[in-house]
Amino acid sequence: MSKSAERPSDSPRDDRSALDTAIYRELHDLAARQLADQRDDHTLQPTALVHEAYLRIARLPGSDERGRGQFFALAGKAMRSVLVDHARRRAAAKRQGGQRIDLTTAIGELGRERIDVLDLDDALRRLADIDQELVTIVELLFFGGMTASEAGEALGVSSRTVERGWRTARAWLRSALGA
């Protein structure tokens, strides 16, 4: 056996570790973007958001067998869930409105700078009653950080279909959030 074949970096375990590191970095970057426009007193950090979302994904059956697209789709859904749960805990602790998140750039000009994450979650639940696929598109593009083509691949549709759904979802959310 050659020395290069004996190097630890050539083992499947090291390949998996390098993949996990790359995925972690990508999730961390996504979480940082999600939290970049938070208020100065926001207590949830990107690392905590990634870890909590990852733990939620890991609990799902068959989580090791998912492809990249499915994994990031689940990650987007899990991050949304973590942000909503965090906002609910803060709202309960303060007995007033929930955590504010700047979603203007993601959803479009809504006529106000900050949107309450609990209001957004409520709007997404109402949208799910009308069209679950539109909610999935929001989760993939905004919460999951995917491009339209990556989301299309994960959903098995074209990127143009995703873009149309994204425009429809943004318009519906602008209306539902009272812009």
C-alpha cells in the first residue's frame, strides 16, 4: 500500500468530516445573514441558530440519507422554526410584541422597515392553507438561503416556476402583513 493511500486525509471519515465542515460553514453563513439586520439587543447568535436547527434536523428519521437540496430545505424550515420559537419566548418574557426581524430585502418593500417574526409566521400559516408550495418556496429561498435554481431542483420544478412562486408569495405576504 502506498504512503498516500495510508494518509488519514484519504479516509472516508475525513471526507465526511470535510463535507460536514463545509456544510456547517454554509449554514453558519446563512444564519449570519438571517440575523444581520437584527436589533442590537437580539440575543440569538448565528452559531446558536445553526446548532438548534441542526439538532432539529438530526432528530428527523432518515436525516443521514437526504441530499444537499433536501437538507438545506429542512435547514430553512428548521431555522424559521427556531427564530419563531425564540421570538415567542422573548415575547412571553416581555409580555409584549415579538422579536423584530428586518425582512424588507427578502420580501420586498413592505412600507415598513421591520416585520414581526410572529406576524410573518402567522401569515405563512395562513398562506399554507391556500398554497403550501408557496410557503415551501419562501422557506427555501429566504430561510434556507437557496437560489431559485437550487430550490427548483429540491422541489423538482424549474427555476422559473420557483421565481413565479416567489413573486406570488411576496405579493401575498405584502398584503397579509398590511403593507
